[in-house]
Amino acid sequence: MNQTTMARLDQMEQVEFVLLVGLVFEHSPWIAAKAWGERPFRSLEQLHQALCEIVKKAGEDRQVELIRAHPDLVGRAALAGALTRESTKEQAAAGLDKLSPGEIALFQKQNTAYQYKFGFPFVICARLNKKEAILKGFEQRLKHSPAREIQIALEEIFKIAELRLRDLISG
């Protein structure tokens, strides 16, 4: 994918901006749509901060909606090849595309337990973790309260968004 510049981003019409930046948050273009009105952005970091602030101020219902927009790791969508291009690359970077049948079953068991407890998928920045760390994350995070898990999931989503922005934007 060709990278765009911050200067070009600031000149985009809203539809074009949302089509590009909307990919940063999984199936949640509403965040980019709201950020468009805050241009110009002096840096990628400022854009990322603005996007994250929109999520932080969105209220718990919208935040949980954002978390639920993320796929289960090694879930049905991944196994069926139905993830977004970004999620497919991220899960592959963590080695989740090369699991044994036993490992797949373990991920699915953990996904089920997590979904049952919290009502949304386990979100972790797969590009910054490998399968062992992700499995350990399941164990640790299943002990948390729902409020704590929402906070952690959003922190992970912000990491994912920053890496995706860096893939899209140069300078």
C-alpha cells in the first residue's frame, strides 16, 4: 500500500480521509469521520492522539462497540480467511497463521472463556506479541474486572491504531 503524507492527509475531503484513516480502527470509520474536523494535524503522533481522544470521550457503549468490532484471535473469521487485510497481516506477524490443531483448539477455548466473561473479544496488539505471550495474556486478563478489561482492550487498540497509521502515513 502506498503511504500518504501528513500534508496530503490534511488536504483530503472527508470521504477520502475516512476511507484511508477509517482502516486504522477495525470496522469503526466513525472515529476517522469525527477526527476529520480537527485537521490540520502537525504530525502522525498528533493525529493518533486526536483519534484516541475521540474514543476515550465516546462513552462506554461506543468503546465496547469498538472492541466488539475486532475479530477473535484464531477465530472462525481467521480460519475462514475472512479477516480484514490488516488483521490477517497482524495475526500472521504473531505466528497465529501457523498453529497446530492443538494450539488452535487452545486459542478457541480461551476465546470462548473470555467472550463468556466479558461479552467482547480478547484484543491484543498481535504485531507486538507472539503466540506464547498472547496465551499468557489470556490467562492474566481473564482474572480482571470488566471495567479493567475495557481499559486494557482500548490501550491495545490504540497500539494497533498507531502501527496501522505508521503503515499508512509517511512524514
